[in-house]
Amino acid sequence: MSTSVDDGSDAAGQCAELVRAHDFTRYASTLFVPAPARRALLALYAFDVEICRVHTQVSQPLPGEIRLQWWRDMLAGQGHGGVEGNPVAAELLSAMRSHRLPVERLSRLIDEHLFDLYNDPMPTMAALEGYLNDTSSAIFSLAAAMMGPPSSEVEHLARHAGLAQGMVRVMASLPLDASQGRLFVPQQVFTKHGCDPDELFAGKQAPRLREALNDLLGEARAHLDTAYALLASVMPDVRPAFLPLAQAKRDLARLMRADNDPFVARPPSRLAVLWTLWRASRSSALAGR
């Protein structure tokens, strides 16, 4: 590949490849946004990928905490070496300077992902919403800030979009999480329906467990409906930042089907993702026009 290191194109390419490999929906969404915003969006999404996958790269929490601290130090300008040689860090810093992204919002995202390093159950719906607000919703908010001026309407939309997408992802990743003894479905939901989370880890499709999982899916649908209703209240230039909602909507429809097995992972094909986002990019709701 004949790319120039001086103009950062090699680092940009590495960010794009990282997102393509680990978060194809967001990668695909950048194919339908204006070119000037694409590089910065991929830097943001690559950063999110790096933080989200820390827990998969360590066998104990302490090494994970050390990795997350490195990113905190980088954001605070206290990197202990290697920042220039890290393509994601270099691209993120460039995006932060160009779009004046708030360090505090990115740092909170890192702090929330400390939860991922431990096998503690998510206790309540409020705890899950707080986690998703500072992770999924933050990414929507920061992406929108790269494409248009901030506003209370954009923040309101980003919150609901992140809660919807985050809850859908919790349910879509349930088979893998359950196999690893991890639980993002709040214990409060299980208690409400009088079922034991151990049934989930055992892969038992008890009726009360299904009701509990449907509760979370219902919450996701409510947030998704609200997000789509709010899209009309933001500037058209900002709407393409919310293209991933189209895939969340499609995934949610599958997860809510009566014949869906919550213990079997069925990730969509990349072709299906591209088709979904292409259609959304041409719709009046999400198109930047």
C-alpha cells in the first residue's frame, strides 16, 4: 500500500480497517456521510472499538485497567510514550483538535468501560441507562458534533439513539456474554419477573425468562421510536451521524420475533448491513437533505 505517513493517511487507513473488522455497522455508515466528516468519524469509532475490546485482550482486570489508564493519560496530554506511534490515538487527537471534541466526554466513556473488566451483573435499569448514556449515546453525540453545531435537540436525540442501540446490542450479544458468565441485562428485570439469571447462563428458555428479556426489548423499541421521532427536529446535515439506527431497527425486529432463540447468535451479513444503511441513507428520516 503506497500511503504517506506524513499526511496521516496510513493511520487513517488503519483506523478504517479496525472499525471495518470490529464494528462493521458503524464502518458502513461512514460510506454514506459526506467525505470531509468520514476520517474523523472513523477515528472516533476506532477509539470506541479499542476501548470496548480491552476486556477481550486481558485475562485479569488489572492489566485492563492499566490499558484504560493509558487512554485517559493520552486524552489528558500525559501520554507516557507511544502516542505518536498509535494510529488510533494520533487520529483521535487530530479529530479532537479539528472538531473541538470534549475530553471529559471521552474520559467518561473510558470510565464506564471499567465495568466490562469484571463479571459483576448490571444491577438496575437505571444503571444500564447510565452506562449506555456515557458510551453509546456519547458516541452518537460526538459523531453529530463532527457534522453540525451542537444543540439541545441533538443531545436529546443522541441520548435516545444510544439507549436504543445499546439495548439492542446487549440482546444481540447475549449468547456470547452468557457463555462467558457476563450479564448486561439488569438483575432488576429478572427480579420483576421472578426468574433466576442462572437460567440464562444455563440456556434455559423458561417462559418467565422470555418475559424478562422481552421487557428489555420493549424498552429498546420505545427509545428507538422516540429517536426516530426526534430526527426531524435536528438539522439535515447532522442526521447521517444517526444512520446506525437503521441497523438497530432491523436487529430489534429480528430479536422481537416470537420464533427468535435468544441463545443463538445470528449476526447479519455485511451485505445485509450495507443494504440496510444504503436504503436508510436515501430515506427522508436519515438522509442529510
